[in-house]
Amino acid sequence: MEINEIRVLMKDEFHRGATTRHAVANINSVFGIQVATNATVAHWLKKFRSGDFDLSNAPRSRPMTQVDNDFLKANVEANSSLSARELSLMYNVSKQTIFGANR
């Protein structure tokens, strides 16, 4: 089942006035497997209630890095005894950011 087909079903459930719970149950009962989740259906029903009926994905971008990677990398190399957790707390970034700067 294609994602756009599921979105059409969610839009149909919205027009029928279904609650999130009922929409999930109705969609999943048709296919016999869990193709719709409460979180996904709630997101789309909220979008439809706001008047937005576009079924395409919203463009996403990577979040801006909060720290200069070169600066962070230099500090990681200079302070190799610091853990990723300590560095993440020091610079107020995630550990994944610390690991990414170390590449």
C-alpha cells in the first residue's frame, strides 16, 4: 500500500467526521494489518482541520548546526580525555553532533 493511498483514506475519514481512534480502526480493519497509527492519523486530521488538504510531504531540511564543526573538532582533538557526553553538555549539543564532528 502506498503512503499517498493511506493519506487519501485518512482524508476520507476526516470528511466522515471520524475521531483519530475510529479512523485508525477503520483503516486498519480494511487491510488486516497496522498501516495507520494513532500518531500519524492524529497529525493528518489536525492538518485537515486547519484547512490544509495537501497530501504531499512537507519539505524537510537538516537542522542548522549549533556549533562550528571545525572549532568543535579542534577541541575534541585537544581534549581527547573528555567524553562525548561531557562535550555535548559543554557545547549544548547532542552526542550525535559530537560524534559527527569527530569524522
